[in-house]
Amino acid sequence: MSFFIVAVLISCNYGETLQSYFVANQETPNFISVDIPTSFVNIDKVTLTEVQKEAYESVSKLNMLAYRLADDNIEDYKAELAKVQLILKDERYEELFRGGNSSDGKIIVKYIGTDTTIDELIIFGSSKDQGFAIVRVLGSNMEPSKIMSLGSVVNQMSSEENSVEEFMNFFK
């Protein structure tokens, strides 16, 4: 019996996950949350290569959460930013790349999975002037190189075509 209890306690993860952070904050003031199945993303007007088509078909859903910075919530923003950064330091999130700078903003792309198949892709961006945003790309058998090829597709789509206009307007 003791062995069973120890095994259960060891297997439990008491740390906050990105998913639990999304759930806890989707209705919280200063946050905006958008969940979009890929079937709602109108990609018909964009020409896809075979690799991009395979990548698009491997994605099932996008979860987006953003925190808008304002003059009256700077301390709350710093606390929420620190929470997200702590969550993303967990070893389950492998870093794919990072970029940006301290004046314009930073972006970090991480994933959960292996080098050949991704279960979840995380895009985290922050700006001292605007706030931060997290996008979780969920799917099955997503390949890192193929998923990264979709970046150029997003740039070809107008905000009206990709069903995330409200989310994009969040930072305007």
C-alpha cells in the first residue's frame, strides 16, 4: 500500500501547466482568450505548398491567451508575466527558437514532443508597451519543420480571413 501511495504522489505533477494557466485566466480581467478549431481558419484564398498543406492538416486547434498592459495594471502584468515565464521554464517545454529585443519585444517558440513529432507548439511573445500573448498550437503528428513553414501562410492572410481579428486587435 505504501508503495502505491508513493508511486501516485511521484507521478502527480503539482506545478502549474500552460493549459491550467489558460483555464484559470480565460475569464479574468485584462486577458483575452480565443480558442479556434482550424476548421474556422479560412485558408482557401492562400496557395499552400504540399509541405504547408501537410502541416496545416496536422493542426487541430489554436488556443490564444493575451494580457493587455495598461497604466493601471503594471504590477499585475509583471506578476502574470513572471508566472508564464516560470511555467515555460519547465523541462517539458523544449525551446525551438527565440528572437526579438528588449525595446521592441521578445518571442519564444517552444514545443512539447520529440524532435520529429510535436504534440503542442507554444508561441510566446511579450512587449513592454503592449503586454504578452501565448498561442498554443495543438494537433497530432505535427512535424517541427513543416509547422514552421506555416509562418509565411499567416502573413499572406488578412485578419478578416483568419478568424482572429479580435485577438489581433487586442494589441492595437
